[in-house]
Amino acid sequence: MVIIKIVFHLIFSFILFFFINFFGKKSSFYGYEPLNFENDQFYSPAFNFVYKILGPSIFLFIISAFFYVLNFNFLIENIYFVSVFYILLRIFYKFFFDRVYLTNWKKEILNDILIILFSLITYFKLLKNKNLIIPDIKSLSNELWLLIILYIYSIFNYKNYSTSQRDDYVKKNYIIKMAQKLKKNFSKILNEIEDPNLKNIILSIMIYENFNRPKFIRILENKFFFFSKKSRTTGIMQVKSIKPLSDEESLKEGLKILIDLYKKIDLNNIELIFYGYNPDESYVNQVSSIYYILSSTKN
């Protein structure tokens, strides 16, 4: 029975992980704070607090109600461990996909403590009692209080705040660390580039693409490449190809494209170079932000 509960908690921690990330990306309109490289980001603190901190507790509430209905009451015992495993999964994800330097650990630890705290409160004050979960028409006063809370939330959520200086420092530190790592791993190719501006352009794209397509994901993409007959983006530079490319091959192909763009476009219009490489507004904004950080730093 204990093993069944542990397996259950692990499975639902994975579901919670994808639930939070998937719906977070879909909630940018409400001020969700994404993890990317854009400058001057604005977010809604109230929404982010409710979503990131209370999201796991709400998730536990929903699945507990579901299992009460199915009469699987034994699965609800100590269900707060789903939140604990969820936090451990997030930490593992950050280390495995090389996002350690992009994490504000003070903020992360505080968030994790609050997630566990609210999960424990939810479990012991609500989830252990079936009558407190299943709706009751007699509890109309509770619903009225909920409406008041939502109204106060909407007031605080209306004001947007830009990312903090601490978050900006963490982002800059990540970019510098990744640039050093990539220059070391691809020194044979990058050392041949004498123009520092061109090198920063290439590194900016490598950092961005490596963040969105970590090494492990690129390996998987290449393994399943042959299932599609169409050309696809591949390698660390995500260049289009009809065959899978290694990171070194991808870098060489991407370098050819960028050298051609670099010769045609003035450096004062750096965004146009990135637009020529990938005509996506968000992509251009984020890669440009990385470039300006690299250009202003001795790395």
C-alpha cells in the first residue's frame, strides 16, 4: 500500500509539473512571469503568487475531490508529498537542463517553502475532511468571502511590476557563464572567428537555442529525425536540414548564414541580423538582449 501511494505521488508530481508550466505559458495575458531573456519584462505579482505558490495546493484540492468521488480515499493520505516531489522534480530539471545559473535561488527557496507550507495547511485543514471539499449549499457565506478575496486580488493584480535587479543579475550571470562554457566546448570553431561582434552574435544564438533545446533534447531530436522526410531544425544553432546534424556541423552551417547576414546588414541594426536568421519577434528580442549583455561584458 505504501509503495502504491509513493508511485501515485510521483506520477501526480509529474502531472503537476507539466500542469504549472503549460498553463503558465498560456497565462501571459494575466501577467505570468516567464523564464526568458527579454528585457523590461512586466508581470503581475498577485497572479504569480497565487499561481506559483497556491497552484500546487489547488491542484491537490482538485485531485482529492476527484478521488473522494471515486471512493479512493486511501490515496489522499499524505497527498501533500505530491508538492514535495514536485519541488524536487523542478530542482532536478534545473540541474539536468543546465539552468542553475538562471535561477534566483533565494526566491526559489522562499517559493518552495511557501508551497510546502500551503500544501500542508490545505491537507490538514481541508483535504482530510471529505465534507469540506464536496460543495454544500449551506456554506454560502464562504463563497461570499471568496468573492471579496477575488475582488481584492484583482485590485493588486492590476498593477504590473518590472523584473527586479536581482533577477536581472541572475540572468546576466547565466549568460556570461554559458558563453564561457560554449566557448570552451566549441573552441576549435569559435577561436577562428576574429571579429568580436560576430562572435557575440553567434554566442547569443547558441545560448538562446541551448536554453530552449538542451543537449539531451537535441540528441533525442536527432534520434527521431528520420521519422520525418521534411527538413527540420537541428543542432545547437537549430539550422534547417534534411538530415540530423551534430552541434559542430550545426554551428558551421549557422555560421555561414550569419556571416552572409553580417556582411549585408549594418551592426547598428543588430536586430535585423537576428530577424534574418529567425523572423520571430520574441526570438529577436530575446537574442538581442543576450547580445547586448555579451557586448557590454568582458567574457
